[in-house]
Amino acid sequence: MLDLSKIKTYPIAQRRNLVHLDDFVRPEDTQVVWDNADFDRLCRLVFDAATGGRIVMLQMGAHVIKCGLGLLLNDLIRRGYVNHLAMNGACAIHDFEFALIGASSEDVADSICDGSFGMAEETGRFINETVNASSEGFGRALGRRISKAGLPHRDHSVLCAAFEADVPATVHVAIGTDIVHQHPTFDGARTGAATHHDFKVYTETVSRMSGGVLMNFGSAVILPEVFLKSLSMARNLGFPVSPLYTASFDLRQDIEDYYFRPAKNIVQRPVSRGGEGFNFRVDHRESLPSMHRKLIQLAEGPDSP
């Protein structure tokens, strides 16, 4: 076996980043940039669910955060339009780095050549030490520490916003998929326990989703699979979770069936007992700002601009 304690890290200040805080979309700047009748219907379902006391769960891959959409998610959380946030491990990493240094997303093609890819010391140490010491789950522990440690750009962190709003935020990790797993501070057993805790929190939310909405933004594999298993568990335990409204948002538009899991596990299979599934192919930088603005317009009434 390799001696992973000899892995070399470097200070994150030395890293060149591709995305910065200036790239973030601000809530006050959103406008409706995508006009689609099915999308309008989904926004109404989200609004009605949130204002009617039902669950709206938003789950996402890392690209949503890398597109600079975190501030919009924070605003949706604070307004009550998202009451469970789920993400993969990469999403949590970018969220933390924006909170810490106001930048994220290294040049992988360059750094993979010398083995420095993913080896920023602060990222691995902060996240791994937080998870290793946690008994409350991955997402809440990381959100709590980002908040309590007073990281300089914590207002851009969705995990911090969820923690401060007391909204469940769960992180769903596959061992070996995230850069922090490369670090000497990584403990697979502790990470497994933390993400297992989050899986149980997620499943409890799913059990209460009758009449609610599940939106999957850009996760092609992990979160669609997590959702399908959680839904089966909830129904096995006697929770009907019906009707259910689901939506998948993917970037690819050129291949009709490219993303098998979101189409099957989000849009089609879960709503067979009642409800409706939507499958959208649109850039996140169009869909999320449009949804943010449409929900505000619905709250303000038909005469809002």
C-alpha cells in the first residue's frame, strides 16, 4: 500500500483560480431570461408548495456553485422557497473555498501534470477536520463551522446560509470522488459516517414530500441515485410520497437521452403514483436567475414588473 501520509500539499494562496466573487449573480440583478411554459408551471408549483407548508428540495452538482449562483440560492433559502438543500462533495468544496478566499476552481489540465491537482492545504484540512470531529452530519457541521469561524466571504456560502436559516443541508459523498479525499487528513470512516447521517436526514425529508417539489440541478449520477433509494425507503416505511412534482435541469441539449439517471430517476419513475415530472435542457445561468425572479414576482402579485 502507498504511504499516503507523504502526500504533499501547498498553500491555497499559491493557486490560480478560474472563478471569483465578481462572477456571482446578485439577487437584486436577476431578471427573467428564460421564457418557457412548463418552467412557468414549475415555478408556480414551487411557490404554492413553499407558501403552503410543503417541501421544496433543491439538489445540485458543483457546476451550479461554479456558475456563481450561490447568492441566489441563499436568497431563496431565506425567503422560504427552499427548505432542504442537497449537494455532492465537490459542491461543498467550492462553497467552502468561496467563503474562505473568494475564489475557486483550479486549472485541472495544468495541475494534474505534476500531481498538485486538489492539493491545496487549507481546503483539505478545514473540511476533513470538520467532518472528522462531527456527530451531526457533513452538511450541517461544515455550514456551522463556516459560520462560526467567521470566514471572510461566508455570506457567499450556501452551507452557511442553510445553517443560519436552520434549513437542512446534506452532502452526499462517494469515497474517492473529491479532492479532499487525497489529503493525509482524510478519514474514510468518519466521512462515511457523516454522509450516512446526511442520507438519513435526506430520507426523512423525502418521506414528507407528498405534494412537494424536488428539483435536480446538474447532478447526473450521485443525487438522482440517492433520491431514488430514499424514495423507496420512505415508501417502504409507509409514507406514500404522492403526489410528487420533480424537475431535472441539465446543460446538455444535443443528445436527447444523454443523462439516463436524471430522466429516469428524477423525471419519470418517482411520479408514477401521481404528480408530474419536468425535464429541462437549459443553462443554469438562465434557469436559476429566471426562477428566482419569477418566485419574487409571484410573491409580489400580478402587477409586479
